[in-house]
Amino acid sequence: MKTKERILSKALELFNEKGYNNITTRHIAADLDISAGNLHYHFKHSEDIIKILFSELILKMDVLLNDLQKIENKTLEDLYHFTFSTYEVFYSFRFIFMNFFDILKKIPSIESQYESINISRKGEFQAIFKGFQKNNIFRDDVPDFILKSLTTQIFIIADNWIIHNSLAFKMDKDEAVKHYALIQMNLFYPLLTGEQQKIYELNYVK
């Protein structure tokens, strides 16, 4: 593994363990047993590391969304797999969500990127929901304003579940990912056709 990749990997590990505000480039260098100068050759500031890690998070989400969009005959299981995988990715970058406000305040470029992503994601999710209607997973009589509201609800849960878990439950990764993925899946239940609701109750209701 190249030095730059080792720095990014170690930074992600330390940020996740101890929080964005508690880790500096010197901490990362010390943990890697390299000089601060060596680290600064690749990254002048911790903000430069954060920008790349945030971009990696977005790229991983792009892959998941593209994979879901490519499926022509989408099923309820496809929706669950996407949701579960999303929460696994988010947990891998959990420091971003635990320190989201501080990061956005300190790094304006990430705030702009986040705003742009929000806009594009809304369109992508609307297209996905329409696809589920086409495949008779969602009812075809669901009003557009409900589908649009659903997208916002998903964003609210996805952006905040890690903080909620740290305050309310303190579950480990596997338990937390499964728990909150099902909470998000429950949002879809009222929109499912009668047949799909039976499938949902059989496979996902605990």
C-alpha cells in the first residue's frame, strides 16, 4: 500500500475511533510511525484528507445507486439490499456524520458538494421509486408529493442514525446497521402493494 493510501486508511480509522475534532495530522503520522513532514508532503492539512474521504463516501454511494438503477425488474429484496449496503457504507465513514456540522462549517467546499448531491439524489430516488411502481412493488396510486416527501425522510434518517445510535442504543456495527436499515425500510411499507406487504411482513418484520 502506498504512503498516501496508508495515510487515508489510518486517518479514517482514527477519525472513526476518536472523532474529527480530536485528531490532527501529527496524530495520524505518529500512529503510522512516519514523520509529520512525510505526511504533509501528501496532505498539507487534515481538511485535505477529509475532502478525499468524503469523495470516497460519495463514490461508494454512486456505485450502489448505479447498481440498483441497472436492475430492470426491481424487487423488494433489491430495495433492502441497497438500504442495508448504504448503512454499511455510512458506518464505515461514521465520523463524517458524527461531526457533520463541524465539517461543513470548516470546509465550505464539502458543504457545496453536499448541497449539489442532495439535489441530484432527489431526482435519482424519484426515478427509482417510479421504477418500483412500474414493477408493481409500490402502489401506482401513491401521490407524487408522498414520493418526494419520502426522499426527504430517507435523507433525515440516513444522515442522523449514527448519532441517534450513539445516544440511544450504542449498538455495535452489525446490530445497528440491521436495526436502522429496517427502520428505513418501514417507511416503504404503506406504499407497497397488498402482495408486497405480505412479502414484507414475512421477511422483514421482527
